Amino acid sequence: MNTLTPPVSQLKDADMRAAPAALVRAAQRAREIAARTGTPLILAQNGKVVEKIITADMIASITQEE
């Protein structure tokens, strides 16, 4: 870890502190849209980039893990 960069919770900029939560919301929304439209998501799995069709069941299990 870079000792010169403070943890996100200690950053002075409110937008930067809010960024991690915004990324989680954006990822969830992307999963929902992909499931609804049948669009594959591009994911990293086991160090490889893959296309994956997401279903509503998969979203529920991913949401429970977070």
C-alpha cells in the first residue's frame, strides 16, 4: 500500500470519499440492465477477461455476497 495516500475515509474531498459506494451502485445497476436486456457483461475471472450473460438469479447471489 502506498503510505503517501490516505485511506478513502480520510480524504478531504467529499466526492472522493463517496466514490467507492458510487462504484458499487453502478456495478449493481449494470448487472440489472444486463440481465434485463440479455447483454453480456465483461468480467475478470481467474485473471482472464470473459463475457458472461447475467441472470436475475445470479444478481441475487452476487448481491448476497456483497
